[in-house]
Amino acid sequence: VRKRRVRVRDYCRCKTGCRRTNCKCISNRIKCTENCDCQLEKNAAGCNNPFSQENDEAVDSSNATETASSQEAIIANLKAELISKTELNNKLNKLNEDLRSENEDLRSENEELQNLNQKMDKERRKLLHYVIHEMKDNIKVFCRWRPRTPEETKQMKALCNISFIDDCTIEVGKSDGSDAMSCSGNKLQGTKQKFSFNKVFAPNASQADVFEELSLLVQSAIEGYNVCVFAYGQTGSGKTYTMEGKSELETEGMMPRTVRYIFSEMEHLKRLGWKYRIEASFLEIYNDNIVDLLDSEPKTHEIRMVDNKGQDLCVSNLQIKEIHSPEELHEYLRTAQHNREVAATQSNKRSSRSHLVARMRLIGTRVTKQGSISTIGNLNLVDLAGCERLTTERPPSPNRELAAAKYINTSLANLGNVILALSKKQEHVPYRNSKLTRLLEPYLGGNSKTLMLLNVSPLDEHLNETLNSLKFGSNIANNCKTSGSIKRPSPRIEKRKNVTYLGVSPLRD
Ligand SMILES: Nc1ncnc2c1ncn2[C@@H]1O[C@H](COP(=O)(O)OP(=O)(O)OP(=O)(O)O)[C@@H](O)[C@H]1O
């Protein structure tokens, strides 16, 4: 067989007599075909069966040898492949091992980060509590002077004589230097009266300046405190401008700014593991009746305490909306503003004739290893109706307005009494005397921070009302400063299985 194979390899033995050593049929180890070199080049006609029997046998046996050797080669190849695959597998296993350990590292790093986050959150809340507690007074009074409106400037209305002594103190007198008279008819001594507050905003103060001072209170509502912000002042003094503002970003009031702030804080707190739910309602108190500003159908609304401790209340038939975005809240705010009762007064063509109460309930939850903790803060933003001096020489416009003006003045007087009683730390606080104070009872005093934004007109013709407002506001501010140790706000804490509701007390204690 070996000899024959050699012979076959030596030359082509087809019948054409080709006998070439480089014939294709030899190099490809195939039987001679039509395409064989020898046939193409030589006489193809005589070559129907190019290989002799002898050659066929030689080729078959040579093929068997070749198959055996090619199988050996295949086996060798397979072996090599197996080796390389085993190596690859080993490498993959190693990589897997590395990944697993890296995963483990990441998990422990993640855990460390979470612990750090928790610590940071605790520190942040401690610091915030410290700052909030440093605010000391549960009731603060900011005084804001509005500038002359373009119309008033055109009419060249005289300004009263105001001196801004410092950030907290002002002196006010008549433009001609004569003695002023208060609304109640008492002559105020001296050509200029001095008043001090927690903060005074001059006419050039922007909405952003006012919000900067307010934002800490909003923050404390996010942390679980109850907060009430009132815009108080005579009609046309700038309450609605302060609370609602205008549509441009720069002139936006406290309400839209608060909404924006809450949502940006929520985003920040999300990174520390907190999730928030916001519920909002908008109502007005007009002629001592509650009106739902988000409901077009008139309904009867009653104030009911949720618990017998007087810590929370609800208003029947009131729409409470869950808010998911600042835009959604702005939309409700716009609806409420649109539905609010307005009428012309002596000093304001579009005077708010009702008290607007925008309430946001901020419920924060954080899941920890020990269970979950929750904070509930209520933020009440109140744009009060403007008080109006009712005299025979300055009657309110139509008769219908007289009743409204009387209701407004009575409810404002009642609110004034409640805030005065709280500022003096009196035991009895007359919450029950009006719907407005009943509605705000759980959110005033105790676990709450109250801010009165006292708005004043700069016009000389409003000086008597201005002096009355200033006297009332500075009385409250000074009572809070001098009434000794301040009762710490006691946050609302509710415990449920594995759930703790807290203000900021655990950190405080
Ligand atoms: N800080 C301010 N800067 C510029 N304009 C102001 C400012 N405050 C008030 N105004 C303007 O003064 C006018 C009266 O203000 P606004 O309607 O807010 O008073 P109000 O106290 O809400 O009155 P009312 O109690 O009658 O509703 C408006 O034209 C308002 O744009």
C-alpha cells in the first residue's frame, strides 16, 4: 500500500496517459473528473473512466490512510480546542469570582453609604432643629412696606414720613410732622412713633428677599412642624401681592415660591431616603362661611376635630388633592385665586373680601433597618381679607359690602386676640370666637410656628390705619421677646407597629 501510494503520488495514472506529477487529480486525491488538468489539456474524448482499477484501489487505500491521518489531525485539533476552551473557562471562572467579590465590596460600600446617609440625615435634622429652635419665638412678625403703585405716583399721593432705623426698627410720622391719630381715636404722642419687629422690609425689598426669611419656616413644615403664615394689614397694603404675587418669576409671591421650594427640597431629601406625599386644600372664609375654592358646587362645610386632643381637624365636604408636581399645585392655586371673592374698596379696586387658607399637608416617610419613621407637617398660608375703617365719611361701597366688611373686621379682631393671647402665653386662648381661629387652632401655639407678615401702605392718607397695624404687630413681636421662657413646640408623635410619626423631637431629646 505504501508503495502504491508513493506511485500514485508520483504521477497521474489516468488512461489519458497524462502521468503528470502536478495533475489536480493527484493533489486533490480525487478520481479524475472532467475538470482534471490532464483531460482539459490533453485528449478529453478518450478519458471516460480515467482511472484504472489498479489506480482506484490505490486511491481507496490511500484515502483510508488519509482519513486516518486527517482524523488524527481532527483529534489533535479538538484536543487543542478543548485545552483553549478549558483555559477560557478557567479565565471566565476567575472573572466571575472577581465580579462576585467586587459585588460584595459594592454591597458593603452601599451599606456604608446608607449608614452615612442616615447619619448625615440625622445631623442635618439636628442642625435644622437647632436653627429652628434658635428662632426662639414661636410667633414672629415681619413688617413689609409696599412702594407707591404707579397710579398713586401719577396722582402724586403724599408718603408718610418713615425712617428705617435698622433691620428691625422703624419710625413713622405724618408727612407734615403733625401728630397722628390711631383708628380707635387715641391721639398718638409725638410726631414720630417707633416700632420694632423681628424684621422690617423696606419698599425696595423683593419677593425673593421676603421668601429667604420665610423659607426656614417652610423647611420646618417639611420636617414635621405645623406652620401658619398670615398676611395681615389694611385693605390695599400689599397682602395679596406678598402671598400670591404676579405671574412673572421675579414677582411671584410666597405661595408659588413655597411650592417650588417644597418640591426642590423633596428631591434633595429623596437622596437621603425620604419619600413625601403632599395633600393640599384651598378654602376661603367669606362672611364667616367656609367655601371650597376647588369645588364649583356650593356645599355646607363644618369644622370637626379629628381627635379629642384638638391636635388635628378636618373640614367636611372639602376637596383634598394629592399633589405630584409643582405645576399641579400651581394649577390648583390659580383655580383658587380665580374663584376667590373680590370687590372694590376705597383703597383697592380688586380687594380680597375673604380670608384665603391654602393648606399643604406634608407627609414624609423614611424606611430604616429599625422600621419606618414618618413626619407630618401642616403648612397654612393665609391671605387675610383687608381690614377697612368703617366711618360715615368713608362707607364701604354697596350695602352688600358693609356686611362683608363687618365680618372681616370682627374675624380679624378675633384672630388678633388669639395671637395676642398666644404671644402673652395666656392660659385661655379664645379660638372659639370665629371660624378662622377655629380652623387654625391645631396649627397655632403648641407644635407650631406662626409668622405674621404685616403689610403696610406708605401713603400719608392711610397713616392712621398703618399706625394701628404697626402697634398691633409690634405688640405681638415684643410680647414674644419679653414673655420669658418659651414653651418648646411639642411635635406630634404617633407610634404604630414599626412606624413612628415624629416632628423633630427624637433628635431634640
Ligand atoms: N411690594 C410691592 N411691590 C409693588 N407693588 C405692590 C407691592 N405690594 C403691593 N403692591 C401693589 O399694591 C396694590 C395693592 O396690593 P394688594 O392687592 O396686594 O393689597 P391687599 O392688601 O391684598 O388688598 P386687599 O386686602 O384689599 O385685598 C396692588 O396694585 C399691588 O400690585
